[in-house]
Amino acid sequence: MLFNSFDFLVFFTIVYILFFASKGVFRQLVLLISSCVFYAWFIPKYLLILFVTIAIDYYAAIKIENADSEKSKRLALILGIVNTCAVLFIFKYQNFFLDNLNWITQSSFAHWDIILPIGLSFHTFQSLSYVIDVYRKKIPAERNLLTYSNYVMMFPQLVAGPIERAGHLIPQIKSTLYNRLSQSDFSIGMTIFFYGLFKKMVVGDNIAPYVSAVYDNYTYHSGATLLVATMLFAIQIYADFSGYSDMAIGIARILGYRFNDNFQTPYFSKSVTEFWRRWHISLSSWLRDYLYYPLVLGWGKISKFKLNASILVTFALIGLWHGANWTFVIFGTLHGIYLVVENITEGMRKWFVNFIRLTRLPRIHHAIQMTIVFVLVSLSFIFFRATSLTQALDILKKIFSNFSIREINFLDTNGFATLSFSILVLFLCEYLIFTKYSIEDIYNMRLGKWFAPLIAIGSILLVFSFGWWGGASFIYFQF
Amino acid sequence: MIQIIKKIILTLIVIVIIDRIFTYAFMNIFFSKTISGESGGTINYVLNKKSNIDFLIIGPSRAKHGMDPAVLTSLGANGYDLGINGTDVLNSLLVLDILIKHDVKPKTIVLQTDLSDYTGNSKTKILDQIKRVYPYDTELVREYVGRVGYVEQVKYFFGTYRLNRKVANIGYNFLKRNSIGDNTGFVGLPSIPFAPDEKSLSADYVYDKNSTTAEALRRIKKICDDNNIKFVVVFPPSYKNVFYNGVEQKVMLEDLKKNGINNVIDLSDISKLPDLAKEENWRDAIHFNTLGAETFSKILNRELAKMIK
């Protein structure tokens, strides 16, 4: 079930009424059943995978907590990690692994014909962090299976995040069992939801046909058109994914749960390092805590080489997390290289900026930095969007060897006018409002109770007049 | 709960008020003065500047780019090509209905259509066609909105939705309204440096006499009869017959005859038109380039002259 569908509107209205009409364990049941219905709307049988993962990780965490020796504690941790990773490997990476094995050994192991369970990468990471946090004694093991199931399966974040940590979400699930509905939660949640809907339907979905038309026929297009499509894809994926995150955060908020921000206007970043602090925050912070820090802090003394090598490994895995294809690995590694280069050249860049006295013009300096970040990130997205390495390299080659602004092909001028307008509105809103305030900040200001709903109303009207109503799915559902 | 319901109702009222004010202002200030573009501008052009014409061509891109009114002299001197890219006969029906409601009654209507129009019946296809004329908000449009379903009816209630994805285009065409000179609506296409695709598109075409489009065609016939308009149906050819299915074409023509649609010019089989068979006449497998359009228009003109006799 897509957030941007009428099915969801009906579903959520029913859930909302039942949720606040029930209390305690019944509320938990309402939440769990509605999450099952929401998930089953896609492919019902994959619910089984979720149940198995939940049951094993639930058991592993209790085992960890009850263990009387470090060895049995570790064994239970390994059980939890292996269980989750095995599911991820079998359903997501098995065919990728076989492809590479076939290529290396010149053998011909057959593919397993399987559809990737929706949102698998998200809920497996959520389960992993839970087991690891219990092992690290950051949180106690959850003894109530219903509560734990709701932590993993809560429908707003089930299929595309944000990846919530158990330490943040489980206490909320417990403390909201008897909550009454809150007007402020409702208003703030609705406003966040509709702003997300605007991002998705007005910006992301209007860009999508242009990008698809160019990328699907890239051999016919000039370097300039490919560059425009690549930059538009960078905006599309932001609008699509951050739009989804906003909708998820908004829905959760209406029910009284507070998810962490997943995006903080990332295209206004001054460096790629800052970009990753503001882009898909729940994933980058997850990998920072559970992969990067252990890599840096493990195996002896910290050195610059070790820091940079850890960055490269972490980002290669960020890439691989997105999809079982070398294009994604290169996408991630490219970002790792950006960060390493930024680290190495930090002093030199500061000296250069002082030398040309750009520090006296901070706004221009910021604009230049933002442009560089946007171009670098856009170029990396070529590997994200391309279906094969050959395609990605061909596109890059065309951009750098066959570039003439005169050859830009806008395809459908009407569609291009609409998408240009929608991008302008998005970035104006982001620059003027959301780089400074969140919707919650706005709501809590003087007159904010009136102004916040106006954002929702404006978003709805923009969706009506400019939105793409074709019921397009979300890009991140494939991960 | 009551407070929240009150809030929802208040928000809805505000949305409806803003929606109505915006739509009213936009339609009157911008849309009604727009006379170009595919968001209603070309229809407005006919309504405002071509209310007294001898003949009108309606249909999809194959009509827009393949039939030149200046060449179709057998129908009169004053014609207009109101072909709209990406449309089918359902859209042609709705456009004709709008014209008739505004008292634009040409002596002849030339409808360009293809077998492919009558092979499917999905709601998505209907929606794609009717959305294009939402700004006109006619009874007939509402009827088809009702057929699509209640969700569409709810959305249709909002004027801003009726202008969905048209606002920028209308705004742009409003700005250039003074530069639109007298024209015939025909737009010739330049050639492109790729050979037309020769893959057959029509192998699985099956004529469906119960399709919404077949029904639309019958309704066009009825509107024409009611308004004393001569109705001519034209089937143009395709490169190497990629769009042609002889068996189903025959079934379709028989059905048209059964429904009293007798003025049919069937030029769909390219093997009978050697002048047009060469690659130099084609932009792609289904669209003529300017040269092909002129040649085709001449052939069509001869056929029309025969028909009128």
C-alpha cells in the first residue's frame, strides 16, 4: 500500500480511529495487525520472513541478557546477526554473489527466481541494531513480543525507514499505550505528511518521466541532456525518498510516535561530509555506529590511514546496502573517495579560500560549496540510476566528451515547465523555511498554529494542481 | 476527537475556498485567453477564431502532423487541424462536444483514427483521454469521470485538480498569446536521422466493438447527425504496415458500416500507396515527415473529392 494512494487514506482513517479507541495491549494489537495488513498489501507471504526474523532476534536478545558467560552471550549475538544477515543475503545478495562466482570460476550456477521482499534492508538493519544494542548493554532486551514486533513492523517505517533504533522507539511504544489523541501531534503530523506528499507527487514524480525517458534511451541523447537528466535524478531521488520519510514521520506523529529526522535539507551542505550528516541520516548514523566506529576503534591505534580506509569500507557497504549490483558499490565508494579527498585536502582548501579572500564573501563561498557538492553528488548518482556499469560509463563519457548546451533536449516542454516550477517551489521552501526551522518549530511559534496548517493546505493545493497522479511507487521500496 | 474533526472540516473548507477562488481567477484571467498549446489552447483557438469553418480535422498526432488543411481543398477553403498529440477517439468526442456546446459547427468533421484505438478498454486509458479536457468541465466529461470511479469523482470536485499539470503550460501560452498568428493547426514534422522502426505493432490487435472508444465513435456520428455535420473517418497508413492488421481492420470497417458510419476513407494499407511507401516520407514508423504529410494530404484530398461526388 502506497502512502500516496486513496487505499492508504481509507486504511489510515480506520487505523487512526481504532488506535485511539483502544488502550494498552489492544492498542498494541491494533498497531501490529494494521502493520501486517499494510505489509501484506504488497506480497502477503513475505510476512512469514518478518515473523521468523522477529522471533529469532527476540529470542537471541533475551538469551544475550540472560547469558551467564561472555561465550554464550556472544553465541546468542552471533545467532541474531547470522539470522538477520542470512535473510538479507538469501533474498537480496544471493544472485549477485552467484553472478560473481560464475564470472570468477567460469561456472554456471543458476539464479534463484525470487522477488526481493519489500523493505528488507530497512527492517533487517533495525533488527540488527536491536540485538547489538542489547549485547552492548545500551538497552535491555524487550520481554514483550508484541512490543518488539511493533518495533520492527510499525507500518509507517516498515518498508522504507527511517531506520529507528530500539532505544528510541520501544520506550515510545510502551509510553503511548494509554495516550489520548493530541491536537498538536495531529496538526504537526498532518503538515509533515502533506509536505512529504508534495515532495513526492509534485517534485519527484514530475521529474521521473523525464529521467526515465533520457536514461532508457541514453544512446540517443547528447551529453548536455544526460547531465540535465542526471542532476534532475539527484533532485528526484531526494524528493522521492525524503518525501517518503516525511510521510512516515508525519503518520507516526499523528499516532503519537516521534521518529528521528531522516533528511535535513542536504543539498544546502557545504561539503560531502556534511551532506552525509544530512542525507538518509538514519542509515548513515547506523553505519557510523555499527560499522565505522568498530572499524576505527578496533585493531589497535587510530591512524589517518585507518580512518580513511574505514571511511572507504563503510561507504562501499552503504553502496552495497542499496542494491546487489556493482553500480551501487561504485556509487558508495565514490562517496567514500569524496570524503577521503575532503579530509586530505582540508588544510589546502582553507589556505586557498583565504588566499583568494573568499572568506570575505561568505554567501558566495557557500553557494560555490553547495554547487560543488551538488555536482559531485549528481555525478555519483549516475551509478545509482544506471542499470549497468557499461551504461554508467557510457553516460559519463558522453557528458565529458559530447557536451554542448545547445543540444539540451527538454523532450516534453509542458512537463519540463511543470517540473522546473516544482523544483523552484521546493528549493525556495527549503531555503527560506526548512534550513532554519522544522515544522514543529513553526507550530510552536507565535501564530504557528495557523501558519503550520497553511503549509499543509498549500501542499495539498500544489499536489492537486501540479502533482503526478499516476500512483508512482517509491524508489527506495526496491531496497 | 471533536476538536480534531472540527480542524479537519475547517481545513477542508479553507482548501475548497482557495481552490474555487484560484480556479475561477485562473480560468478567467489566463485560460480563456490562451490560444495555443495542448492544455486547451488549440481548442480555444478554434472557439475564438475559427467558429465559422468549412471543415475540422480531429484526432491524434497522426492527424496533427499528417493532414494539411491547406491541401484538402475538396472540403472547402477554410479548414483547421485540431489534432492533439497522444489522444484517441474518446478525446475527439469530448473535443467535438465542447465545440458544439460553444456553437462551433463546421460543415465537415474529418476524424483520423486507427484500429489501435479500439483494442483496449482500461480505466487508465479513459482517464488519460478525459483529463486533457478537464478544464472545460462539460457534462460529457463528468459522465466519463463517473465511469472511471468514485476516487476520480472526488478529485474532480477540486478545480485545481482539473487544471492538474496544465498550469505552467497555460501560463506559458498565455504569455505568448499575442504572437499567435492565423494558422491551419497543421504542424509538419522534420525528418530525424534514424530509420523508422520496422517492428510490427499490430500483430495482437483485436477490434473490440464494445470498447469505450468504439462507443465514442458512434457518439461522434450521432452528434454530427444531430447537427447536420458531414462525418468522415480516415485511416492513414504506417511505414511498412507496422500499424496495420488487415483481418481486424476488415472486422472494424464492417462494424462501422453496421453503425451507419459510411464515409470511411481507408488508406491504412501502405502496399496500396506506393508513393508513400518510401522511407523518405516518414519521420518514424507511424508519423509522416513534412514531405510525407503533403503527399498523403494530396491522396486524401483526391479520395475526399471522390466521396463528395
